[in-house]
Amino acid sequence: MPPFDVSEGDPFGPHNLPYGVFSLPGSAERTVGVRLGDHVLDAGAAAHALGSPYASLLARPTLNPLLAAGRTAWSDVRRALTAWVTVPAHRETVEPFFHPLSEVTLHLPFEVADYVDFYASENHARNVGQIFRPDAADSLTPNWKHLPIGYHGRSGTVVVSGTDVVRPSGQRKAPADAAPVFGPSVRLDIEAEVGFVVGVPSEQGRPVPLSAYRDHVFGLCLLNDWSARDIQAWEYVPLGPFLGKSFATSVSAWITPLDALDEARVAPPARTHGLLPYLDDSGEEPGGYDLRITVTVNGHDVSECPFSTMYWTAAQQLAHMTVNGASLRTGDLYGSGTVSGPSERERGSLLELTWNGRDPLELPDGKRAFLEDGDVVTLSAWAPGPDGVRVGLGEVTGRVVPAS
């Protein structure tokens, strides 16, 4: 099928146009690509052929120059790309630069600067609280409704979809053990999340207000924050997650620009506590997104997670992580935290789906409490778009391989 002739209902039609980085067979050269249907457009080559001034942003091995260019440039480039793939007069020039997705290699689309992960789903936080603190009067910690809880991860272990994940080793201590032992994790888990990609940096010492969110954040991706629950449980007191989280974070190969998600914007859940002024979004445009994330294990759907239920928004998370004056850098990535809905089959981690292993998942290839070597986990997602057409968010997949 010629690239221009994608069907009207294709989730990767001209209304979407997510960005990635790819290389052709036999070539080590990477360049920015834009997805249309089941093809990828060599955006830099097309820009050169059309004499576009945006070639300097698109004929690059990473998205970082485009990310740093700012909101006006993002809109201008998107407008130009839309014209290139929809206006018949451009077809003869642009069509040679389309390549079937099946024939290219997709790479990590941007150079990750810092990585921060949050804990923004009330359903997830309550489930975790009930699992680990069953006798507590409140399953939420006292601070949870007042600030977006987060921690810093390792940007060097962010990998693109399709990269194998080596089972991590570390210290673990079960409640009945007399002493800790060292070895491969036996409670390897996933966390279905959305990642937000920062484009424009900020000055150290100057917090980023809620109103500036879209001036700094370029777009979003799917994110799987792999987690070793047994390592995490032993190490996290008193300073929080460390080795149980830092070994691998997988992201999708496609970054969906925020401009493609205007139809998906929704109000977040009603607030039950008053917020300090820097987090009070009552006067801002809706900060939530109506995204549906499907989790599959070995090809079998196990959950569908509603992002619209997230208590804390991406704008609030950005405001919170800079309110102390910490600066943003181009390529910063921050994760939403595990996305979990109110029902059992809307939970975004095996910890919740199996209730810490008590109720294993019944899959066609056997039961699963946590992940086994060889298991393949895939997250896929979509959002509502214009005229009822879905916006595809791609997928992020990873296969567990034995500990080294």
C-alpha cells in the first residue's frame, strides 16, 4: 500500500505523526523518522529534498535538537510534516523517502538526560499500601494527597523497545529468612507507565509553573519500569528504591507529540485535599489524558489500564520536581508511575494483579505470580483523536533473559 494511502481509521495516520529514530539495513547511520501507517518517513531527507529549513532539526541521529528547538518550532515542523504527507503536490518528492517499518531498525529516539519516576495513581498506591501495610488505618501515606511522590532513576539503563532485559541479581531477604542472601531476583515485575519527554531546558533556581508545562514537554511515550520486588523490599527503607528499580527501564520507539493528543485531554480525578499554590491546577486547562494501556504477557492480555484515573498530572509532576530550583535538561524523562484503575483487571503491575503472588495469573502457558525467564511483556496504548479516530501510541516490549 502506498504510504499516502493509509486508511482513514489508521491510528498512525496524518493526525498522529509520532517521531522516532531509525536506520536502514546494512547501515549504521541513524536519522529521525516519522511514522505514517506501517511506513516510516526519513524526515531529514524529505526536508532536504523539499528545501525546508527544518532539515537542520530532522537530519539528525537523535531527536534532541528538535526537542531543544521549542514549542514554536515543534508546531511549525508538525505543520510542515502534515503538508508533506497529505498535499498531493509533495507526493512525488516525498514518496521515495518512505520505508516499510518491517525493513528498518528502530533505536532509542532521544539521548536521555535525567530520569525521574513518580507514583501518581491513587489506585496503585492504595493497592500497594494494602499489600504491604494491611493493618494500617489508611493505605495511603500521609503525604500522598499533598505532593507527587517520586525518585530519581538511572538514565543509563533506559532502553528502547525490543531490548532484552537481564534478570537482576541483588540482596533479598524473605520474612522467614534469618539473614539476607544474594542471587537473581525471584519476584521480577513490570510497571505499566507513560513517560514524558522534556524538550526545552530551564534555568537552575527557577521553578517551572504549571502554566509552562507545554512550553517544556515535547511529548510522551510508553514506559515499562521493570522492578525486582524482592530486592526492592529489602533495600527501600529508609531512602527508597535503588537496585530493585535501576537495572532497566524500557521505552517505546515512538514519541507522540503533545499536539497530537489535544482530543485526549481530560480533567483529572476530583481532589479530596487542598493543594499548595504551585500544585493547584484548578485554574489550568485539563491536565489529564484519556489513554488506554494494554498489558500482555506472552501474547495474552492480562490488563487494560486507564491513564485518565491518575491523580497527579504530568504538569503537576513537572512543577513539583522543579519547585526547589532543580533545572530541566533537554532529554529529561519522567515516568507517570504505575497506571492502575479501580478494577482487578485494570492494574498495571503483577504485584497488584496477583496480589503479591497470592493469586497467580492463569495463562494458557501456565500460571504466573511474577515473571519467568523467557517471558515477553508488551505494553500498547491508544488515545482518542479527531473525529473518533484513535491515536496509536505504539508499543514497548521486552523479553526476560536469565541473570548473567
